[in-house]
Amino acid sequence: MQSIVECCDCMDFMAKFPDKYFNLAIVDPPYGIDVANMNMGIGSGKRCSKIQNRIWEPKNWDKKIPSNKYFEELFRVSYNQIIWGGNYFPLKPSRCFVIWDKAEGMYGRDFSECELAWVSMNKPTRLFKKNPVQIDRIHPTQKPIALYVWLLQNYAKPGDKILDTHLGSQSSRIAAKIMGFDFWGCEIDKKYFDDGCRRYEKEMEQEMLFQNPQQEKAEQQNLFSEAQNGTR
């Protein structure tokens, strides 16, 4: 199983691959929102203390919306795409969106209570509900690993090659490893890349402590069967 990542510009990274090399791209590009001065505190309890009132280091990436050339290249190298923030971008109409309902974690606060992902597939719109609280978050727009696991269960097939052009905290990479997918990804910011790689290695160490190859393979097949049958 491959897990290949680089610290580089996503356009340079995608240029290395032939047309339709990846079966599925799951990407979370910047929406043009300045997150540097956002107060990311989302609670006052002990489980929230490490991120409460956190002000992130100023960055330029979060102010830039990807160009049309980015989307052209993304569509060139991948058969299907899941694009977070799809409602911000000039994408063609789709009947399929993924809605991440952030549950009670954002109610009554100055943050969106959900996020939307544009999906290229001809499937019904689906909803995934999970609180975004993560004690040791390393990225201002970090998404839960469980969210990416759910996406792979429902929108990928065994043997698919997965791409992420904006790795960030590497939740997508961790989920791909857990689910047994070959994965490629890139991140332009060196600090986020290094922090994400450390997070990935730490998560993999935890996985190895409880790994049972035969049970893991059986569980993965069950997850895909449930997703295909609509029971999960």
C-alpha cells in the first residue's frame, strides 16, 4: 500500500501524473477566507482547552481562491472529485453534495454550522454529522479523520487511487491508510507539512498497536458492502 506525499505546489505535483491517473480526488482548497485572525476556541471545557482562544499564524494561502487552471488540472488527473467548499467555486451543477453537519459544536457561534462538498458523481446528497472538536488540532481548517473514512466508505471502491492536493493536517492520508487505499498528496506550507507528517506517524503507531491484518481486511470489506447496500 502506497502513501506518497510531498511538500510542493499542487500544480507542480499534479503535472507529474498522466490523465485520469487517480480514481478519486478528495480536496479541501482555500475558499478565500482569512483564517489567520479567527478565534478558533469552540468551548471552555477541559477537552477544548488546548485550542480555546487560539490565534493562528498569518498565512497567505487562506486568502487565495484556486484558479480555473487548478480545477482543469484536477479534472485531468482524476476520474471523480469531492471538493470541499464547492459552493464557493465556479463548478458545474451537480445533484450530489456532501454536507458535514458540525452538530452542537458550532451552534450559536460565528462559524458555519455545516460545510459543503461538491461531488462529481451522480448520487444523492448525503449528510455526515460529527462535532469538529479536536484537542490537538494542527491546522485551522482541520477536518476529522472519521469524516474522510466515511467519504472513502461511500464514494471509493477497493483498489482506487486517492489524491489530495491540499493535505493540511493529513486527515485524508490517515483515513486512506486505515481503509487500505493507495494515496498521493501534497502540501505547500512546510510547517503544516512537517506537523502533518508527525501526526500521520503518530496515528500509524497507534494503529499498529491494535492491528490484526485478517480482521482488518474483513472489516474493510464489510464497510464497503454496507456502503454499497445503503445500510451505512
